[in-house]
Amino acid sequence: MKAFFLRHKKLHLWLLADLCLLAAFFLCRGNRRWMNALTSRVTTPLQAALGHLTARVPFSVMEAIGACLAVGAVLYAVWSVIAVARSDHRRSRLYSAALGAVCAALTAAAAACFLWGVYFWADGFQDRSGIYAQPVSREDLTAVTSYFAQQLGETAEGVARDEGGVFAVDRETILSQAPEVYTALEAEFPFLTFADTGVKPMAFSRLMSRMDFTGFYCAFTGEANVNVDSPACLLPSTAAHEMAHQRGIASEQECNFLAVLASTASGDPVYAYSGWLMGYIYLGNALYSADPEAYWAIRDTLPDTVRADLADNNAYWDQFRDTVAQTVSNKVYDGILKSYGDQRGIRSYGTVVDLLVVYYRDRCAA
């Protein structure tokens, strides 16, 4: 046994280090005070530094690393098969090849836990702002949905459109305005203050659509990445969502909520329209489930331009509905959320409706 351990000593020590790091995370994650200290003093400054470093190049470093890892994994598998076949000690060689792959995967998992998983156990937006999602009445839901529909009607004509009336603002223009989007919201919530470096378009956007992703924040590079293949009408609010992640907000529903707030308060007509549209979609879906008649009464008040954008967005995503890639991607991401401690998984996205109603219902009454 000792000889076997010594023969693969480095790999066993690597495995032990991975297991110790993962054990430390799972044992300490329940201590909110420690998690807050770790995120504020270590992970957030580190990711901000990484973001400023990767911002020096125009392409997504996350995608470049991902492509290299994919190629590297294939080459490692091929090399391992050849090495095992040529070895006089095939079992030992096979063991070391398999253990090396396991160790690499565990190292990536440990890094993800400490760079991103910790945020699920630290104070989120609701804890720091005092604005909490609460059960809402059907009347309040209807009133806020109607308010968002009114705002859409007022902002719909303030954006460029094609001959069919569909949102046609250039994607590069949208992304170039991203660094200024949170300025107004930072004044209301100072803890959101962050030196934004911008948002990057993903080269593999079509692939991301197949996986049902509109954007992705990479904690390893500090980059906010967005899908630029999907309809542009929701690109501004999607960019704001990913920028919320850069501010250390892990919860998807809180980031959706912040995307709406930041976009609508930005003063930029393109972002404002996209923010109202994103909020309306979440609210409208919830209202349809609760009161279809109220939903259609509000839906019928929308101008043709807004309906055109909704139809364009639905038509795009319908082509990927219930595909194998989408189903697998959703299950994997749902599992990742739950592994970090968010037991609601993808269902947590629905909480954005409660947050929107709590925040905007007073404005409806004013």
C-alpha cells in the first residue's frame, strides 16, 4: 500500500489538497460572518482585478480558456490512451491518468466554490438593501404589470426600429453604453458601486442560445459576457444582469431585478426600454398564471412595436425549445445552483416578480 501511494505520491497529495479545500468550503459556508469577510476582502477585489486585466483584450477570455480546455481535454484523453497502451504497467498508468483527470476537475470545482460559491452564503442584495421579496396580492401584481406596460408604451418609440417595427439598435452601440448603466442606481444603493469595465460579446453566442443562456459571468476572469445572437431588444437588460454579478450578487432573481432597476434608471432610452420589457415579461408571465383575463386586458394595450419585439423574441427562442442541449444545460445549471446552496435552483428566477411588485407598487399608487 505504501509503495502504491509513493508511486503516485504527487497525484495523491494533489487529491488530498482538493478534498481539504472542498471540505473547508462546505464546513465554513454556513458562517455568514466568515463568508461576508471572504467575499468583501478577497474574492470581490480579486475578481475586480481579473476583470480589469481581461478588459485589456477585446475578445472573451472566458471563451478562449473554455476552447483551450476543451481541446486540452481531448488531447489528454488521446495521450492517456496511447500511454496506457504502450506502458508495461497498464493498470498503474491507467490509474494515474484517471486520477490526474479527477484532480484537475476537483481543483476547478474548489476554485469555483471559493471564487463564486461563497457569494451564495454571503449577504445578497436583499440583505444589504432591506428590500425583500414578499408574497404579493393579485391586485398589486396587476397594478405593477399595468404600470410596466404603460412605461413600455412611453419608451417604445424612443429606440431605432426596422421596417417591420422591430427593435433595431446596433449591438455594438448597446454594449458601448454598458459601463454607465449603474451610475444612477449606485447613488441609491452605494454598496453596488463598482468600476465597470464593460460587457463582452460571445463568439459562440449561437451555441449559448442552444444551451438557453443569454449571458454568462465568469468568476475566473471577472468578465461579463453576453449572447449577441438572440434578439437585441433584451440585450441591454441582459448586459445589466451580468454586470450585477460583477458586483458580487450571486442570486439570479436578484440580478434580474437589478437589471430592470439599473436599466430603467439609467437615463439611456435604449436601456430603459429594454429594462421595462424584461420586467414586463416576468410580470406578465406571472399575471397570466394568476389571472389570464387581467393579463390579456393589459396585453391588448401594448403598442404594435412592443408586440413586434415580443413576437420576435418568442420566435427566436421557440427554435431551441425542448432540445437536448437546452434540457441538459438547464439540468446542469440547476444542479450547480443547488450545489452552492440555492435549493430553489432555476425556480428561483420567479422571485424577481415579488421583488418588482414590492419595489414598484408604491410608484403605481403615486
